[in-house]
Amino acid sequence: MSEKVLSPLPPNIMTTRIKAHYQHEGELFVQKRRHVPPDVPKMVSETVHDDMPDQHTEFFTHLSYFAIATIDSDGRPWATIIVGSPTTLIYAVSKIQLNVSVVLPEGDPFFSSVVNTVNATSRYFAGIGVDFSNRRRNKVAGFIASSNVVNNTLNMSLITNESLGNCPKYITVRKLEYCGRHPQIGADHQNADNISLNQECLDIISQASTIFLATRHISNVSDNTSDLGVNHRGGFPGFVRTYEENGNTYIVIPDYSGNQFYQSLGNIERDRLAGVVFPCFTTGDMLHVTGIAENIYDDEAERIMPRVTLITRIKLNGYVWIKEALNLKLLSPEQYSLYNPPVRYLAIELEKMKKPSKPATTNATL
């Protein structure tokens, strides 16, 4: 599939608090390809709310870690995980405002995108809180109304206009506690061609049972339909595959069954961009990647990853690896979700292993 050339980002106008919650053409396209019942789009408008429910504001304020995403000056999504005290990391000012205070390591692409970007469209944010002790998760999105850095602390005022609860499928249960680490930049290539990841970065990907996928939908017509998304993706370690071709690195994420809203994949279908953060809860390392994304369906998907009929493939054009960036320590063995499908290998991997591939017997949806 050819790469999509993006039109320029909209002019500098402050993001509106009024948000349209109907699904855009990218989401509807994926739903049609996956034969989703026609009443699902209506369910989205009834499920997504402008204001955060009280249980969500309380949930966010008790978290000591939070996945968050924005876009850089080139419009590319970057995701990270912020960590702090559950009493100071997030403060719910109201049903529409969260204040965040966090110290991020040098080189964190989310930090640089917020601090170094003046384009108003880069003020969009999306966040997701996941309680890994009980698999509870809630999503929120909106825009960054203000930000500043004081004594290395990034302070942000987040105005929210989308709130949604999510199911607990595919979340790995783990017990975590705050752990002060000493971050070091392992690699910083936020803008790069012909990316080849080193073995340390590949190991971070292969061990991950938890990742966060950041996507965008930027409309050049109506600002109240533009937004970012960040969501959890989980599976057994190795569920995300990588390969190199013609000097480029690709990551492949298989599609697992979900609520059939297809918000993330719909954004990818339209804007063809995505970012992922891969955390390692053992070492504290984090790998941030961004690139050109596409959804691949049916027979074409099976030619790449046999027995999977919908995959997302990202051609990397930027990555940052920060050692010990995640100030969390793993205190217990990880408990994988009973819903996790088996790890599926790429066709090129199976060929090297001399293992035959069989056609898919079920359609996976996300």
C-alpha cells in the first residue's frame, strides 16, 4: 500500500471544548470491512461523554502512572508513560479539567513535543489510565490548555472533552511500586530514515505484554471532530512482531477482539500515522516509536502474519530508547490475561523456522 501524503495541519486556532462524538469515515470504513453490526456507531455516541464521570476523576487522581500521547510539530503521534506520587501526579480540578505535574527524563519525545511545539494542533492530548492490579482502565482526551516547566517539572492543564471506560481484556496483572531510577538516553532518533533497531530495542519489543498505541484524527474541515487517541494493547510477550525490509524497520500488531468501535484503527485508516511506547517493567526501559501506519486485511494480512486477518503495520521513521525511564518496580510475577490469543509469527519467521502456516479459522476484531 502506498504511503499517504498528509495535508498541512490546520491553522493555529484553540481547540474547541465542544466535541462531536460521531464516528468519522476511517472508523466506519474499518467497521464495514469487519462486518460490524450497523448499530455500533450509535453506541459510540451514547458511550463517549464530554465530561468525566466522578468515578473516572477519582480513578485518575489515585493513579501513580498514566499513559499519555500528543503530536509533534510534524504531526506525528508520540506516547509515553508518566509516573509520580498518586497524590501529586494528577489532580482533578473538575469534570473537564485534569492538572498534571511530572518529571520526565531527558529525551522523552512527549516532553519535547509539548515544550518545543507552538502549533495549536499539537496541543491535543489523549490519555489512558490502567490499574494493573485489577485490570481497570479508562480513556480520556482533549487538549492541553497550558503547560510550563518549573524546576524540571512539567506542569500541564488538560481540558477534557472525551471520556470512555474500557473493558479489561488483554491486560497483564502486575504489582508495581514507585522506584527512583537513573534514566539515560540509549538512542535518540526522533527523525530518521532507514531505521534499524539494535538488539536491546528489539528485546524490549519482544518482552512486552503491554504497549500503548497512539493515533490521531486531524480534520482540516471541522476542528470539533479532531482528536488524538491512545489505547492499551496487550498479549503474551512477543505478540508484536518486527522485521526489516529494504533498509526500513516495521512493527506488526495483530488485531484482537474488542468493542468493535475501531477508534484507533479508524484513525490509522484515515491519517496513516501511529506511535507506540513499549515499557519494560523489569528494567524500567522505555522504547518510543512513531511512523507511517496502515491496516492490512484478510488475504494480504495472512500473507504477512498467517492466521490473522487484520493487522496494523507501522514503518518506523522515529524512535527514542531511554534506559531506566520508567520509575516503577515490578514486585510480583506477571499474570497474563486468559483472553490472550497465542502468539502469531510472521510468514518470513515461519519460513526461517521451517514451520508450515495454516489459513485463519476465525476473524479477529479489535
